Amino acid sequence: MTTDIHDNAVAVPAAPPRFHRPSVFAVVIAIAFAAFFIQGVLLAGITPERLMRGIVNLGRFIALAMPPDFTKLDVIAYAMLETLNMAIVGVAVGVVLSVPFALLASTNTTPHRLVRTATQFVIATMRTIPDLIWALIFVVAVGLGPLAGILAIIVDTIGFCARFFAERIEEVRPGPSEALASTGGGRLSVIFGAVVPETFASMTGTSLFAVEKAIRSAVTLGLVGAGGIGVELSTAMRLFNFDEAAAIVMVILVVVVGFEQISSLIRRRVM
Amino acid sequence: MAAALEVKGLKKSFGDVTVLRGVDFTLAKGEGAVLLGANGCGKSTMLRCLNRLTSFESGTVRVHGTDVSTLAGAKLKIVRRELGYVFQQFNLIGNVSVFQNVLFGALGHPGGGLINSLSAFAPQAERDRAMHCLERVGLADKAPFRAHALSGGQQQRVAIARMLMQSPTIVIADEPIASLDPKAGREVLELLFRIVSEERLTVLCTLHQLDLAREFGPRIIGMKDGRVVIDAATDSIHISELEGLYRADGATSAASASRHAAE
Ligand SMILES: Nc1ncnc2c1ncn2[C@@H]1O[C@H](COP(=O)(O)OP(=O)(O)OP(=O)(O)O)[C@@H](O)[C@H]1O
Ligand SMILES: [Mg+2]
């Protein structure tokens, strides 16, 4: 029955075309991107002569920075400790505060739609403004020193964690919550008995990422005077003590990498 | 004496989709019934209306005489305490211990609440009671394990222990064995119905296996297209009537629609 086979072949619709004509939207985006890119390259003013000068300067910097000067290691170590303290305090407070923020911002746990929108707006603001700018603001508010850095890290952590916590909370399967609601439990009992435990593993993972992030930002916050090792680094750079700066950078490198190792070790064990 | 459960003219729709078109049935205290019906006929929705996990548009649901349709807050919680649910997906809390899951059964008790239901702070008497409930489902040795470390059959038995901890007067089981293998399923069903008869509880249980339904349910309630079309003592129903519930043609005999159980 070859005709049957032939008939069947005819009945099968044609395969989709190999290429699609790009939509107007895609073309507009591509042109806008190209325009920005070209303008950016022009703005950077790249010339062979400047590139050469940059390479020479970099070479001179490295020559001056080597060997690193570890004579002020005690000061550097103390500043590094202060950095770690700032990060730990800031991230701990930030993570704890992220939980209520996240609960208020999730559809399934918020007391009201408007509360949710308002909280989401606050979280988005915290996240969108970079940590260095928060540090500048808090330096104005509470003066130079680690407190400004801690406050900046708290805000930055909430912006990061509350968002991911909220996303996880919205994904929680409704079953366990319904089971606890069915026993006659109140709203808070259901939230802290079912929703929070269900999200616990993911929250721990996110929090550890937040710790790594906080240590990196604690290092830079000192550049604007918010305490920690960044203060030492910017001083050394400004006084052209490049060998001391190199020592500081190395200490930072060792501590941050070490911390990330510990953190990923914990994350693997928890998740 | 008020019936344990009295449902009249219960209607519910999700947007344009009408799921329940007027469900009527009554369960006397201590009575047991199996609820049958094809996928999507509205069984789960109806069961969720009984304690207002889902709200409904019209009709009444009375639990021991109390109309639940307008209840809220503390009064709703008091009614919910009377209805112990067992779900197809067990609905245990994954990251906490089996013991903690059972303790959560007492969340709605007077003087219960979250703090008194946490393993660390619960009164000794409650902790003992939780262990007793686990003992009754044969899982006392699993108390410290995380709930998700257990097999499906074991998880459902933990859910039954949690329901025991709640000490309800009515048990609502929505396909309690649908995610279990035949052997574990039968064991769980036997356990559930043994506990129900020992505690003289009222029970309404949905199943998809006709043979199990006829074996365990003294009475069968059959739903089709959002209505109760069969409601009779199991012995008086012919198997072909039950099979009719699953036919798409809607040809349910008028005789079975009008027949009701002699109570
Ligand atoms: N939250 C919801 N939103 C919209 N539609 C829903 C919702 N819950 C249930 N439905 C619809 O209601 C109908 C009945 O669903 P229900 O779960 O009550 O059926 P069921 O009888 O329990 O079926 P099954 O045997 O598969 O469990 C289905 O068509 C379903 O799509
Ligand atoms: Mg169902």
C-alpha cells in the first residue's frame, strides 16, 4: 500500500524554516547596542601610544611593588581582622533581617498585597544602590570607621538575601502549609512551622554566598573610609608605598580565597 | 444529635470553570464512607471546602452542626481541629524530624501554638503523647530521622501519627495511598481504618481502587461532574454502577442518583 505511505507523507506539515526573520524589536535592540558599543570604544580614547604608556607604567608599578613589604604586617593583620569583623557582623544582622523582609515580600506569606509591593520596592532599592554608595551615605550619617561599613553591608545583604529568600519562599510547595493550617494552626505557626523549615537549606546556601560577597565588599568599603583594610590600602597607594600595597593585596587574596574555600565546604555539607 | 458532617448544595467554581455543582451528603458520627469519582470530578476540591482550605460560593457545610461557610479566625481554627486530614502527598515538613512533624499535629490545640509544639519547648506530656502516636503507627524508632529520609509508606504513617496527635473527630483522607505501591498502600489503608474504628472516628476517604473501596468503605459516595450521583451502602451497589462513574458519557442511571444510604 505505497499510496498510503505517500498520503501520510503529504499529511505531515512542513518542518519549520531554518532561519527566522528577526523581529523589529530585536533589530532595534541590536542597533542600539552597537551604537553604545562604538561610542564607548571612542570614549575610552584607545590609541597605540596610550596603550604603550599604560604597559610601561604598569611595569614600573610592579617593579616598585616587588618585593612586597611585610614590615607593617601587624597593622595589616589588624586591619584585615577588622574587615572580617565588619563582614561577619554585617552579614549576620543582614541575613536575620532578610527573613522578615522576604516573608513580607512573598505572595504566599505577606499579610497584604500593598505590604508586599512596598517591601519589594525597599528591597529593590537596597539591591540597586551599590555597596560603595551605601558606605558613602553611612559615612556621612555615622562618621568614618567600621560602623559605616557594617551598616552598608547590612543593607547590601538584605538587598541580596531577601530577594533570593523571597523567591524560594514563593516556590515552597503549598502542601505542608496546608497540612499545618488544617490542624488549626495560626498564620504565624504555619509560616514558621512549615514555610521557613522548607526553605532552610536554600537559605543557608544563599547566606553563605552573602558571607563571601560581604567579605569582598568589606575590603573595598575602606576605600571610602568605612573601616577595614581598604583604608590601609588606599593610604598606601596614595603615598606611593606600592610595596606595602602589594603586601596588603596579598593578605586580602589569601584571606578571601581561604574564606571562600571554607564557605563552599560548608555549603556542600549543608545542601 | 447533629451529624458529624452535613454538606448541602455546595457549589464552587474557579473562574469560569464550575467544579462543584451542588454537592449534598451527610455523614453521621462514627460513620465511614469512601468517596469515588473520576479524575477532575471535584473530590479534592470538595474535601478542601470542608475546612475552608478553599472557600466556596454557596451551599452549607456543617461540622458537628457548626456552619463553616462564614467562620474566620479563632472560630475557624476550632472547627479545623475537628477535621484531621491525610493527603496524597503526605505533606510532611521535609527538613525537620519525624518527631517534630508529629508534634505539629497539636498546633491548633488550646494552649498549643508554635512554641509549645516545638520539640525543644513542648511540655513533657505532649512529647510523650507524640511518641505514643508514633508507636501506634509502628514508627517510634524513626522519631529522630528527617521526614524525607523515610519511604513513602512510612511518610504516610507519620502523617497518620500527626493526624492522631491532632485528635480530631473526623478524618478526611484524600487518596492516602495513591502514591504508594500496592503492598504499602494496603498496609497504610488497614492502619488508617483500624485507628479510625478504635477511636470511633468519622471518616471520609477518597480512593481510586474499586476493590479497596468496596472492602474498606461500608458506604460509597460517588461523584461525577461536581455532583453526588451515588450514595448507598456498599453491599447494595453493583460494580457496574461504580464503573459508570468513570465513563465519559455522563450516563449515570437516574436510579442511583436518587438513591441514598439507609442510615
Ligand atoms: N486552584 C485551582 N485553580 C483552578 N482550577 C482548579 C484548582 N483546583 C482544582 N481545579 C480544577 O478543579 C477540577 C477538579 O479538581 P479536583 O482536584 O477537585 O479533582 P479530583 O476529583 O480530586 O481529581 P483527582 O482524582 O485527579 O484527584 C479540575 O478540573 C481542576 O483543574
Ligand atoms: Mg484529587
